[in-house]
Amino acid sequence: MKRAIVAATTALMFWGAQANACRLALVLALDVSSSVDAIEDRLQRNGLAAALLAPEVQEAFFSVPDPVALYAFEWSGRYDQTTLQPWRIIRSPADLVAVAETLVASTRSRDDMPTAMGHALGHAAVALQEAPTCLFRTIDLAGDGFNNEGFGPAEAYAHFPFDEVTVNALVIEDQGFAGRSELLEFFQNRVRRGPGSFVVSARGYSDYQRAMRIKLERELRAIMIGGLPDTPPQG
């Protein structure tokens, strides 16, 4: 019993020491492949910015004192990953506003490349190696299509540093589609990774803000309470 108490106390001390630096390093990855038109791209950037500033998401960010680190990039072809927001510790609402303003002001680097999802995941894993020291590490991958260039998610997970990394996803489906699609199945079975990982579905880019808000709030609250069980995707 005494050993158990000592072990628990040590674990809590470790948690506190780590969380005081950063509780979560979160990578946000936006799909800008050729399947995304100019209007959809703008809906995506504005939607992510608005989701970060949503009252529910801000409350989840700041309900505990231990901060979150954010990094955002856009991805398309195998050699096309562009940083939108370098790593930034989010310590106050002003930090979130600054990130949102950066995302709204950003423009896509190009619009004529295929969907190299494995390369995007590899880029995100490498970016996490350069993140502030955080207790948990999560990648948010948003996309509207299947991998069609280079290696896929399985190869990325096999060859890049994904130990103790959770991968969640936001899949943007045809807004007129009803029911469970093959694209959602792909993201659910091939993209998401790690205990408690999940997929949220957006019905078209006009629904991106709502879906991203749900996903961010769930991710931030899962870290606060120590993780959530693995559950089906939300729509």
C-alpha cells in the first residue's frame, strides 16, 4: 500500500512538472490539394480561425493553467507542406486571437497538387520533434480525399516518429451525401491512430467550422481529464 501511494505521488509530481511546461502539442494540418477550390480553401482557413475563438474552445483551452502549444501547416503534394503558424504557446486569449488572425491572413501556396497524405503525416511528425516539451502530442489532419500520391498513412506510421502521438482527423465529405461513406471509412480505418483517437465529419466546407469546433473541444477536454475511450466518429 505504501509503495502504491509513493508511486501515485511520484506520478502526480511528474504530471505537474510536465504540465507546467505544456500539456498538449497540437499540430493542425489543412488540405490544400487540387480538390479544394478557392472558396473551399477560404472556408477552411476562416472556419479554423473561428473554431479556435469559439467560446467553448476557448473555455477548454483555459480551464486549467497548463498551456497548449499550436502549430499549423497546409499540405498537398509530396513536397508541398507550408507552415502557416510556427509553434506558439497559447497562454491567453490574446494568443489565440493572434493565431486566428494569422490563419485568416494566410493564402495557399499552390492549388494544383495531388493528395500526399502520408507525406503530410510525416511532416507533422517531424514538426512535433521541434515542439515545446509537452505531456501529450496530437496531430489534427483535415482532408477531403484519398491519398493519391507517394506513400500512404501506414508507411508514414511505420517510418516516422509516431511513438505516443495521437492522430485525429476531420474528413470533409460531399455535403449532399447521406450515410457512411468510403472516405469516412478510410479516415476511420487508415488515418486515425492511437488510443482515444477519433474522426469528425464535416458535410462540405460550409460545415468545416462546426466540425472543427467539436473536434478541438473534444481534444482539449480529453487531455484535461486524462483521455477518452475510443469511440465512433461524430458527424
